[in-house]
Amino acid sequence: MAKVSQLIGLPLILILWLSGCQSQPVGSPNTTVQPGDTITILGTLTGIGETKLRQAMAPFTEATGVEILYEGTDAFTTLVPVRVDSGNPPDMALFPQPGLMLDFAEEGKMVPLTDFMDRASLAAAYDDYLLNLVSLGPDVYGLWMRADLKSLVWYNPEAFAARGYAIPETWADLQTLSDRIITEGGTPWCLGLESGKASGWVGTDWVEDILLRQSGPAVYDQWVSHAIPFNSPQVKAAFEEFGAIARDPKSVRGGAIGVISTAFGEAPWPLFDDPPGCYLHRQASFIVEFLPKTAEPGKTLGVFPLPPMDPDSGSSVILGGILFGVFNDTPAVRALMTYLATPEPHAIWAGLGSYISPHRQVSLESYPDDLTRRQVEILRNADTLRFDGSDLMPGAVGTGAFWSGIVDYVNGQNLDTVLKDIDAAWPSEP
């Protein structure tokens, strides 16, 4: 594990850039970075996440004297439009969804990073798909901070070894393994949809993963943009594949009722029972923060990528993430965004654990354990990347009807009705 103290030095190019800002104007009389300058940031990170954010930004404040005033809130999507509409936006925001940020950008309320950053340098740091996802034409508006890798299957290596189970390489292998577990008296999957007002989001991730594997990225993109509806044959087939697992009492722990009533953070716990209550759990990288202390990486906790349905199509990964955007263009903000575009803060975050950086220049050695490094390798080796579809859809659909529709479907409602109802929530074109 790389020590944080070895990572906190600003790169020479940034030090020189900051020195230039402090000694000469950039474009207006008040353009120099001065100690005592402040930057306000509004974001979704609270608690441990906020603590890690401050640790990653500490070297910047130490080097510049600029004070960062961060406000974390669980009401971000409600609060930020109010702040912007009232003429009191934060200098920067840490967005949980690129779509919300681009809504502001389309209204002319955000500052393109390419006003003061070279797009080629950003392209060297981030995958083209991720960069395009936060762009309008040639202008880039978002800087990715964290990736939440979703196409993962968690398992207990000791339990696998005891039963002679092998990690599946294809979807057919996965189905064969599931059938064997059932035949031997076990339950293949643990799955929990309960998440308070957000119940159902776990199932949307499943459908997205399956659709991407069944029909490919072009169809996935058409679906996310509503070029094809929810009741199209391809989307219906993805729901049915998910339902074949989630609605089968032999395939999931507790059957459909158990799936609906189990909290998503508690769903993987039976992996570590003796004997195991289940052997497989598909969930994002952040689930490690919810696991019991008996989960020991490399011994009782392992991970592998959700396998492809067509081996010739390569590996596909769905991911979520959070990103920085700029509302107020100031020298201090430009300096901070320049720092955040370097590998240094990402390496600090990586070393603090429970974090995967989308920055391609962060070394694997920055991560604290083999389990996290394995997840990073899955992300970097993916042939196809796609962002969480529900997070790209209008809120009425992606974080509304889609979530509730998943619960209705698992609970036994007719699929055609469910799909029709979800599609009806899509906002009409202006």
C-alpha cells in the first residue's frame, strides 16, 4: 500500500501553474490566487465520504492557502436547483448524476472546464465514453471523482472451494453453476430490493446489466435516450431474464417476498453463514461498506465480473459515479480543478480504501488491497463501458417509475402492464 504521505506532493506542472496565477493576471483585474481565498462546494458526500474528500483536498489548501468550504447534504438534487435559481450557486458542485449537471450546462449556468483545461489532457486521464458523457459538443463540463463499479458478483472463496465450484466465465457457465447449487440443496443468489423510498434501484441495475449483455451497447443507448420504449422486445427480454432469477424461489434466498423485504445492505450477509445461505450476490463496489466483519478479503470474500452472454462480445461494465462541475469561474476554482484533474488526489482517495478512481493514471499500487485492485482491473479491462441507465433517464422514470416498476414486477404484477406504466412516466417531448 502506498503511504498517503508519499502521494500528497503537487505535481511540478501544477506548482508552476499556481505560481503563474499568483504573479500575473489571467484575464481580469482580480485573477490571482491568494491565500485566504475561499471555494464553496455543495455535494452528496457526508460522514466518512466527506472526511476522505477533505483529506484528498488538504494538499491543495496547504500549497495555495485557499480555504475550501464544503457542504454535504442528502438533499442535493433538491437544494442545488434552489441555490442556482436564487442566484446563489456554490462555486462548485459534486454531482451524483451527469444528467443533472448537463441540464444546468445546457441552460448556460455552468463553466466549461475546457475554458481553462486542454481536452487532450483530460482524454489521457479518462475513458472517452466517460468524457463524452459530461460533454456538450467540444466542451467538457464534468471532472470525474469516483467510479462505482456495478457489474460485480461477490462470493465466498472458502465456500466455493468446499463445494468445488469454479468462477463462471460465461452466462451459460453462471446458469450451470446456479443449477448445480440448487441440485445440491443450496440457494444460488442473495438479492435485496428494499432501500426505503429508493426501493427497487437494485433491480434496475440488474436489468441494465442484462440488457447490455443481451442486446449490446447500441440498443442500451437507444433505450436510455428513449429511442426505444420500455415495452420493446429487447427491454422486455432483459426484464424476463432478471425475473427468471428474482421471482424463482429456488434461485433467490427467501423467494420474491424475501427479495422485496430484504434491505440491499444486508442482502449479502448470508454469503458468510455456515452453511452459506447463498453463494452469489450481484452488487456494486460500494457494498463492501455494508459487509459484516466476518467478511475477510481473499479468504471469505472474493469478486468476479458478471460474465458475458456472448463471449465474442467481450466484457461489459455498468458503472455509476460522482463528478465535479463549476458554477463560478474564479482563479481559485481553476486552480482546484487543475489539481483534481491530476492523479494525486485520486491516489489519496484510493489509499484511504472503499474507493475506485475513474482516473486512468492512478497506479494499482495506490489501492490498499488485492480485492480492490481486482475491481480496478475489471474496470480498466472492460471492452464496453456504460453508465447506470436509470441515472441518465429523467427523474420521473429513472428514480421513479423504473424503481417502483421493478418492485411491482418481482411482486408478481404482469410484466406488460409494468413496462407500459414505466414508459408512460417518460416526460412528453416539448
